[in-house]
Amino acid sequence: MTVTLADILSAAATIRGRADATPMAPSVFFEGRHGHPFWLKLEIAQPIGAFKLRGALNAVASLPPDAAGVTCCSTGNHGRGVAYAAQERGVRAVVCMSELVPRPKVEGIRALGAEVKIVGRSQDAAFAESERLARDEGLVAISPFDDPKVIAGQGTIGLEMLARCPELDTLLIPLSGGGLAAGVAAAAKAINPGIRCIGVTMDRGAAMYESLKAGKPVEVEEVESLADSLGGGIGLENQLTFSMCRDLLDDVVLVTEAEIYHALQMLYHEERLIAEGACVVGMAAVEAGKVDLTGPTGTILTGRNLDMDVFTRIVTGQDVTLGDTVIEGRPYAA
Ligand SMILES: *Cc1c(COP(=O)(O)O)cnc(C)c1O
């Protein structure tokens, strides 16, 4: 099973006028620093503040007409996307999340009219609860990443990036469950088979990275990260994203919390942009010398649903405490 260019083109038609055509901004600063054009796809401009609306709208559009409603588990942005899409269609949505999810994300989802269930300390517990609701209450469960409609929806970002900038040579794609990377790489490689697609994620609790290394889906321990949207497992019963990421990604690169901290400062002070830690992993990898640029490069600023207290501490150079680790503060310097 896989997701094809035809599925992604069909998703593009479904979401047209509702979650498409976000801006693509060139980073003059980053190009000057690293010697190649560098493009930022601004999914922070989505109505819910994150790209996940694309996949959610595409999945909700394919519900059977008599569906009682939808359920999902989410670190936040998928929940927001599903809540928004369900509200638009006028169906019930129940979003299950772990206790690790930051409060503003929980409240953002309630504000979109969805019911929120907080269960356990891991994404896996939230997943089990959404499966139970699907069984017992007849709701349709929408996976945040391992669903062909969701992958196709996220893939529309790849179509738009290559339409805007056909000469892109490398895509740096934030990677968690892999719905975004699978969809974007499927679209990009269908259009230009030579394009380099690199997944980037944090070096602690990197479920897809560890799974690709092991040759099969494995569980990892979840830890708090500045890139909280990249946390969570890929599911031991993974159907699609593991094999698609294995077949389509040229590499997966890991970045540290200190590297994410620096890249968030850079995006704010140089580009005047506010984005989640998950967005800057591509820039962080380049800054850390972990990816060599070989031509015009694009990355995706995936979302802006962040904890403002933490963000303010970062851009003002203060320490940030995440669970049992302290990321040492330092003032921004290019
Ligand atoms: C979900 C998410 C990602 C990662 O997407 P996957 O499809 O799970 O790999 C990256 N950034 C943000 C802001 C997200 O919400």
C-alpha cells in the first residue's frame, strides 16, 4: 500500500480554497549565510496555525455520509485540524491527548468545538483511547500520520513547493510519524525523481529514525523537547509511513535541543518569524553542518502553536527547563 501522485492531486482538489496556497518566502539571510537559495514554506499561515489541516480536511471529506463523527489522538496540531474539519462539516469530534501536550494546544482544540480527553503520559495511551472510541461509539478514527488520506493531504505541500520553485534540489522535512515526509517526498519525487528529500527530527525519542535503523517499527521512550510536535511513536502496526519513509527519504538527520534553540532564535531575530521548535529542525541541521546544501533548498515551517513563555525565554537568551534537562540560555548571535 502506498500513496501516489494521483491521490495527492485529488487531495489538492479537495482542499482547494480552504487550506492551500500558503506563501513560500525566500530567506535572504540564510542564502547569504549558506550560499544557496533557501525557501520557507509558511504553513504557519494556515487557519489553524499548522499544515495538519490539509490531511484532516482530506480525511474528513472522505467520511461515509452516515458517520457519527471522528476521533483522533494528537500532540495538538492534528487535533486542531480534525476539530476544524469536523466543525466545518458539522460532525462530532473527540480528540485524545497525553498529559505531555502543552495547555495552549488543549485549549485551542476545545475552542474549535471538539471534546478533549486527556489520557496517560504517552501518545500510545492516547492512541489506544481513540481506538476504543472508534470501537465502542462508532466514531471514525483518523490517524495523525498513518492514513492514506492524511498523507495525500500533507503531500499537497510538496506540489505547491515545486510549482513555486521547480529548481528545488533538496527538501528538509520535519519528521515525526512521517505523514508529512511521506506525502511531500511522494509528490516531490513523482515530479522530480532526482530531488533530495531529507527527514529531520530531534535526537531524543526519534521513533522513525530508530525504526528505519532497526528495519521495522520500534518503540522509543518519549521525552520532552523544544520540538514537542515531533514527539510520539510511529505505531508498531504501522501500515504506510514506515515503508514510504524507508523508500522515499534519502537520509534522516538528528538535531540537538541546543541546535533547535539556536535556530528558533535565528528565525525570530533574522526573519522576524514565530514558529514552533518542530519547524526549525531543517535550518538547525544546516547550521550544525549536518546537511550540506547542494542547490536551492526548501523547508517547511510546519506550525506556530507554541508555548509563548518558552518561546519568549528562548528569544531573550534564557535557560529553558524541559523535564529533567536544562537547555542553557545564551543571547542570540548569528
Ligand atoms: C505533526 C507535525 C509535524 C510532523 O509531522 P508527521 O507527519 O508526524 O511527521 C511537524 N511539525 C508540526 C508543527 C506538526 O504538527
